[in-house]
Amino acid sequence: MTLPRQRGLTEQAADAAIDTACRLLRLPSIRNEFNEIADRAIKDQMTYRGFLAELLMTECDDRARRRSERRIKAAGFPREKSLRAFDFDANPNVDAATVHTLASCEWIKKSQPLCLIGDSGTGKSHMLIALGTEAAMKGYRVRYTLATKLVNELVEAADEKQLNKTIARYGRVDLLCIDELGYMELDRHGAELLFQVLTEREEKNSVAIASNESFGGWTKTFTDPRLCAAIVDRLTFNGTIIETGTDSYRLASTRARTEEPAKAS
């Protein structure tokens, strides 16, 4: 399709031509915001180059935002969590500087692992999801899964002769977030399949895990001592370990909310 070209377009005709061109070129942000940007350009006496730059940057920024939203959605997080919403004052075991350094995602760039260890309610899953979200926003491919769900998927894939394909799929993402590792005992077959995923990713792509068990207690999950030691080695080599402690932040918050009405009365 060729748009008619002529000089001296009326404002109405120009708006129509811009709308049509933006549709053809798939520039929805410019199409939606052109009038506002044009009015601002007149008010601020922008040069033609400045006006064009403003239009193009608007489209670029919006495309980047949409890409981030798609990556966050593809990660499969169960809920939204951000580092801004994490209460470091209520979680004194967690060093804010360390977490904000992790948010830069240099550890993902270097294919290093991350382990978040602590009791239930101490903020492990919050940080796991929040750091995964930061990674997705910075352009990394992220996948979130529960440990038991991952193992079940691997077992089913093995039964259906699709194991290599499934392991390769989990191996391609830049960051694999495994939550609730240690909550349930895994049989030897399941543990071996999980080990294959970790081996596929070793020193190539990052793994971040959240566990309610210290490493010494992982033999409850991985009953084979040698396999347990190998998995711990894969998840800690050149990595960062954050211990979130034993005091449940969620329990403390619930108690505080319960006590407030009592004090008021």
C-alpha cells in the first residue's frame, strides 16, 4: 500500500495520514501519543530532530516495557513480588546491600547460582520472585517452578521419552528459579532427574533456589548422600548464599495485626 503524498495537508488530513502510517509500520505508541508529543514540541519549541527523537524514544520505551511484561509472564511467577516491597527492617538477617547488588544481575551474566536458605515466612520466596522479576526486566529469560512440580514434570517426560527435550528446555533459560526445595522427600529417580537439569545448566546458566532446610538437612530430601553432595556442589559453586533466619516475618506481621485491635480497645 502506498500512501498519497502531497504538500499543504490540512491538520485533519495530516492526522489521518499519521494514523494510517503508524498502523502500517506497527508503531502503536507513536500513534497513541503523537498528538500529546506534538503539542509539547510546539510548547517547548523543539527542533525537528528533537521532535523526531522524542517520537522514536517513546516507541522504543514502550516496546521495551512490553517485552519485559512478556518475559515476566513467561517466567510463570505465582504472584507479583518486588524488592521495593521487601521489608528489610523486619528481616534483619537479610543484608539489603547484598540483595540490591544481586538485583544488578551480574551473577546471572556470570552464570552463578544463588541459594536462599531459611525457615518458612522469612522472605525466601519473596526475594526469589523479586530477583527473578528484576532479571526478566533486564532482558534475561527466566523460569520459575516449584521443586516438586519440576521433578514431576521430569518424571512424566522420562515416561513419555521426552526427557532430553524437557531438560534442554529448562537448560535454555538464563535463570531457573526453583522454590520450596527441601519441603518434600524425593525418591532417587526424581533426585537424579533434577541433578541432570542442574548439570545441564552448570556454569552455563544460573539457578536460584529457595529452601527451608540448611544444607546439612538436605539428606532428608535427597536420600543418597553422594547425590546430595553433588547437588549441593552444583548449587553453591561460585554462588551466593543468603540465610534468611528462623523468625517468621509473616507470623510476626499476623500477630501484630491481631494485637492492634486489642490495644485499641
